[in-house]
Amino acid sequence: MGGCQTAAGMAAPRNPRLAALGQALQRHRKAIQVIQWLVVGIYAVLLLVPAWLPLPDHQAHILSNLTVFSAFVFWGIWWPFVLVSMVLFGRLWCGVFCPEGSLSEAASRVGLGRPIPPWIRWKGWPFVAFLGTTLYGQMASVYQYPTGALVVLGGSTVAAVVVGLIYGKGTRVWCRHLCPVNGVFALLAKIAPVHYHTDKAAWEDFNRRARQGEVVRHSAPNCAPLIPLKQLDSTSDCHMCSRCSGYKGAITLQARKPGSELIAPARDRPASVWEFALLVFGLLGIAIGAFHWTASPWFVPLKQAIATWLVGHGWLWPLETTAPWWVLTNYPAQNDVFNLLDGALLIGYILATGVVMGTLLSVSLALGNRALGGWSWQRLWHLSYALIPLGGLGVFLGLSTVTVTLLRGDGLRMLWVNDARAALLIATAAWCAHLGWKIAGRYATGFRRLGGFAGTALAIGVVLLAWWLMFWGW
């Protein structure tokens, strides 16, 4: 691990140019802070102003109506390409651009500074928060209405500030433990070809020379996401903020093969049931259901069948009862109102999709796990890593439907979109298969390795089938 030792005893970075870039980012912290507050300002305008404006009519366009423009920025550009940035640069978005992170950290500098309680450190929050925001976002039609976006995004931002005011001191407790997309970002960042890495030999060498008086100790940099810097090896939690770059001559920005952390996970990250659930039942289940239900040919017939049964039994209240817009979509002027049946069926459809997809994927991976020799939870968790690229691509493709819808509303035909989707799915599935083969090879050879790979390949097929149904089959 790390580079060779120089004459001065410091670790030589494997890529001096990247290491120099990390140092440059550290030296320009003030410029980064200016960028952060500019993003906060843009975010506030796009989130708050449209919520107070009249809803746009069908003639409104992206460049002529702030509400449509805001929806296009948030759901058509902002979130899809934040996901892309995780894959390319790790969690650079979190450390340099994210408005919630900036606000939460700023609040914690002037807040109470209380210690983090055990309930906040619960490992299940990433899954629960992802599930809750995904379901609520669909109930409130967050992609269509600015008030829904205000509640989902604005509510998350207010919670981030409140947590910052109570816990931590100049840190990002919200980002590390409670952010609804923290778990998804942590998974996708594992793919990134760059990361900050601690050379443990250089770290110990610095400590030795400091004890002998050869070098002067400096105060440790403030790691906002609360990472033990000596164990900095995974990109999952690192926000790529560069504050620790060069610390003890041991931490540098380095290049690595894309997806190498999926094949060989960081040693300090044990198998996590919550991480497995977030990927298999959340990112590849719940998220697919959230994008599926509007395109599904089964949803409306099922609703009609249930409504007919309710009317036949004299139970009209689920069909007649609505809820405020901040609970269920309720915009009569737009002829868009959800009753209780709509809401219950929507939630049921998404959860059912999550359970079905998660079960099929778990069984497929379990078959591969068994073929590699006996049962191993660690190995099952590791095999699931091969599906992370498809999980990220799926959310990107789902959000891209908003992009395409808005652009088509502005008159762009975009006939190439489905071909591009097919190409992305095929390329990503091939990469997942390559990762699955490499991961299986860490546990067995020959026919056992082939059997382990077959289970992963079956899981890849299940995911491809789900997206084929949405874009082509239906």
C-alpha cells in the first residue's frame, strides 16, 4: 500500500499530479467555501420561489417559466448528474457542492455541540430514510409539483440544519448518519477511479520521526464526515473535501481502477445487512417500483378492480376521501387528485415491487453463493457488489424520464433516447458481469467459480428484465 519512500522518509504518491491536485484543493478552501454558498443561494431560489408561484399551464416551457425551469434543473439535471459524479469523482459533490452539507456543517459550528447519541448512529437509517423519501416523494408527486419538492427537499434541509445545531462541532453528523441519499452515495462512490488514501506505513513513519523530534506535529484536520483518517481507504464515507490531503505525508489523492473497491472491499468495512438491503431491496427494488408504477399496464386495471369491489360492498370512503397536498397529491385545478385508494395502491405497488425484486435478486445471489461452497453471509454481501453499477444506472435512467418528458414538452423529439438507454444498460450489464466474475474468482476456481458467476448473471438478468418492461415491454 502506498508509494516508495523518498530520501526524506515521506511516502511518494503513486500519481504526483493527482496528489498535487488534492493539495491545490486544500490550499483553495476559501474558494471552495464561496462555491458552496453560491450553490446554497441557487438551491434556495429554485426551491422556494416556484412554491409561491401559480402552477404553470400546459403551454409553459423550460426557459419561459421558473417553475418548469426549476423542475428541469432539480430532477432533469441536478440529481441525475449528481449520481454520475459519484461514479466519476466519489463524493466530491458532498464535500464541495452539497447545500445541505454546507448548511449543516455551518450550523454545527454555532450549535450546542452535543455528543452523537446511539440512535443517530444506527446503521439502518440509510435504508429507512431512502425508503421513506422515495415513498413520500411519489405520494406528493415531487417531480411534478414545486410544493412537493419543497416538502421533500426543504424538509430534509431543515432537518440537516436542526441536527447540525444540536450535535457535533463543525462536523456533518446529518450527512454521515441521517441523509436520505447517504447510503446510495456510499455505494456508488465505491466505483470511483479516484480516492483519498492513507498510506499506513508513511503514517507510522511520521509518528516515529515526530517522537524523535525530526518533524513537527500539526493538529489533525477537521474531517467533517467523521472518518478516522488513519483508516482512510474506502470512498464510501469520504466527502473528497481535500482538508486532509498531505496530512502526515500519508494521505494523498490517488487513482485506481474503476470498481476496484467492489472487487476488493476495504478491510475495515465488514459485511452489512443494511447495506445489502439498501442495494438489493432499495436501489434495485423500491426505486424501480417508484419509476414503474406510472408506466405499468397492471396499475390502472388493479385500481379499477379494487374500486369496483369497494363500491359493490358499499365502502365508498376510500374513493371519496382525499388528503392535503403535503400528504397526497391534491391539485384540483390541474385535475390531479389522489384519493386514499390511489395512495394505498401506489405505496402497495412500490413496496410489492421492492419485495419481489429484492427476493428474486437475493435468491439468485444465494444460488451463486452456494455454488462457491457452503453458506457465507460475507460472500453473499460481496457478490451483491457486482450489481452496484446497475443500481446507479437504474436511478439515473428513471430520473432521465423526467428530463426527456420536459424536453419533449419543449418540442424536442429525442428519437435516440431509447437507443441510448439500451446501450447504457448493455454496457453496464457487461461491466457488472465482469465484476461478478472477478468477485467469484476471489473465492473459488473452475466450476465453482462458474457457478458463483452464474448466480450473479441471473441477478443481472432480473434487473435488465425490469428495465426492459418499463422502456420497451410495456
